[in-house]
Amino acid sequence: MKSVTLSAICAGMLAATPVLAEDPMVTQVKRMSMDTAMTIAKATIDACREKGIQIGVTVVDRDGIPQAALRDTIAPTITLPISKGKAYAAVMFNVPTSDLASRADTPIGRVPGVIMSPGGVPIQVGGALVGGVGVSGAPAGETDQECAQAGVDAVQTDLEMSM
């Protein structure tokens, strides 16, 4: 019987070891806190109030699940489901919903719960998507989107510093 050296055993073990992927097996996911979502929602309401507009706003997490929803005092009740659909679309496509308007009358634009009209913006921190904001109630979607962006801008620096 041949004597096997330690180096031969190690070489055999290495050859039999599967090549590990370069990606980690577990990833860290960045999430917004509820307090941050509420701050964004309130800042969004305030931005539209400064324009004399009553709106509904929804802030969703990176999965499109609502974290905060506010409807100003006399904003119509329909503003909440519309704002939710805009926030959801902004997160699912990771772009402002104004960029999706041309796709609204396509099969993907008719998926229930996805609203591709202006008024939704993604929330990104250090290049990572952490959520989205949707607004409804202004006379124009562009104004909805300005208010949504103002809500994000109110916390953007703090979010970036927290990374």
C-alpha cells in the first residue's frame, strides 16, 4: 500500500471543494425606519400646503408596502389609494413615475395597484433603493411630484449620513 502524503490529501480536498460564488450567501438590506417614513410624509404634506393644495401621501418601503400614509384635512379620500399606487410604481421601477407616463396605457400600466402618472418618486440612499413616495390631490401630477420630492429632500442628507 502506498503512503499518501499530507500535501496530496490537501490537494485532493481542494479539488473536490465546490467553487464558491463571489457574491455573499447573505445580503444586508437597507430599510427606512417608520419615523423616517413619517417625516417624509409630513414634509410632503407641508410642501403641498405651502402651494395651497390638500393632498394624500403614501410612503412605501423597498417592497412597496406602506409605512406611512397621511391625508390632509379636506383632501378627497381617493387621494390615498392613488398615492399608494404611485409610490408602488416608483419603487417597482425605481424611477419617478413621470418617467413611466408613456407606459401607462400598456399591459404593464394596467396592472392593478400600479399608477404610472406623475407624482411618485423613489427614495434612494447611497445608490440603494429604500422606498418610494406617492402623492395625489394636486391639480397636476407634476405638482404632486414636486411635493413628493420635497418630502424626500427633507430627509435626504440625514439618510445619506446614516449610511
